[in-house]
Amino acid sequence: MDDVRLSKFLSLVLRHQPEKIGLLLDPSGWAEVDALIAACQKHQIPLTRDRLEQIVADNDKQRFEFDEAGLRIRASQGHSVPVDLGYAREVPPELLYHGTAEKFISSIRVQGLLKGKRHHVHLSTDPIMAGKVGSRRGASVILTVQAGAMHRAGHEFFISTNGVWLTERVPAEFLLQ
């Protein structure tokens, strides 16, 4: 299994389906590194500590993080399983960006941005990164979110350890473009 496929597999088990390999996440989304490696190897997934460290270090979106001791690992955001990542509320910049597939634009214009099965809507300070995220499902459209106005209207924002801004939803009236 190449590193890209292994990284996607780690996203699956650390964000969505830890039970797929019998892994347990604690309430904050952490898994013991040794348990993750053992569970992967038990399911013929070639993971070693060195390879895991390399994947975490090389991940372009920095999706994973180790705890300070290096004994536990978790995904930084994007979970569909119940976790409390413990991020404090933050004041966002005036504008943030969200990339989405063109086919979703008409419903977004009516409903706004919804979190779906995930815990939060993901936003970026970088429109180029937002476009990359949005292009995963076809032609990408970059939406500009009036995050400052949302915050002043009472919406809460959080920032993950890898710099992704998180909010419960983005009502349509706060979308530009």
C-alpha cells in the first residue's frame, strides 16, 4: 500500500470507522499509537511507527497529530464519529473560504453550508487550498464566507491544530460569490 492510500485509510479509521480494524478512540478522538499499528498489522495493513511518523509529517493538509508524548494519534478534524476535540472558541478573520463541487452550488445557495455527517463545516484562510478541497468531487467553486459578520451575529468558530476553521453551519446570507 503506497503512502497516499495508507493516509486515506488512516483518515477512515481515525475520523469515521475506527471499528473497521477494532480500534478504540477516546472521547477526544485519540488512539494509542501502538494499538493503531497492531490493529493495522492484524488486518494486513503494513504500518510501522517509522512509516506512521513519516505519513503524519508529510501529509500536505496535516490531517493527523501526535500528542506531546508521541504515544497517541488523532485526526485534527473531519470526524463523523462522536469526539470532542477540545478546541476553544476563536474570533475568525473577516473572510474565510470554502471549496465545493459545482454540482452542490444551487442547494448551498438555498440552505447554506451544512456539516452533513461531520461535526463542523470546514473553512480555510486560503482560497487556493479551499479550491483544492472542493475539486475532489469535480469542478470546484470557491465560496467566500463572511466569517466576521457571522461571528458578530453569534456564530461560534474554532480552529483546528492544522489551521482549518470550523463552524456548525454557514447560513446562505453569509456567502458571497
